[in-house]
Amino acid sequence: MANTPSARKAVRRIFLRTEVNKARRSQVRTFVRKFEDAVAQGDKEAAQCAFKAVEPKLMHAVSKGLLHKNAASRKVSRLSKSLKRLSL
């Protein structure tokens, strides 16, 4: 348990930051899920639109420290590959 005032404040800040990060992570997952659903349905136009939305969300998550840069790049690459397979 935090006993000093600064430790108590740190606990409060960590709690708030955790809530913000949960919301951001959930939003990224939602955008990825929308893209994957569009690909699964074979809807090329919806998939392209969803990809244009999900790629900046992933990169924003990198800038906020939610994802590692390489992990986000790998995810974008895999999503792009699935979009290309859909258009063939």
C-alpha cells in the first residue's frame, strides 16, 4: 500500500492512465475487427475503407506507447496482405 503522498498520487495517476490505455487498446481492436469482418465477407470496398482507418489507429497506438513499432508494422503488413489477397 502506498504510504507517502507522492506514492498515493502515483497510484491515482497509474489508475487513470490504465483506464485511458484500456479505451485506446479497445478502439484499436475494434477497428482491426471491422477490417477483418469486411475481408471475411469479401467486401472489397468496405475492406479498403476500413484499412485506411485502421492503419493510422495502429500508428497512433505506437506513438502513445500501446504497441511496439515493429508489432504495429507487422500488423499493418499482415492486414495489407489480406487486403491484396481479397482484390485478386
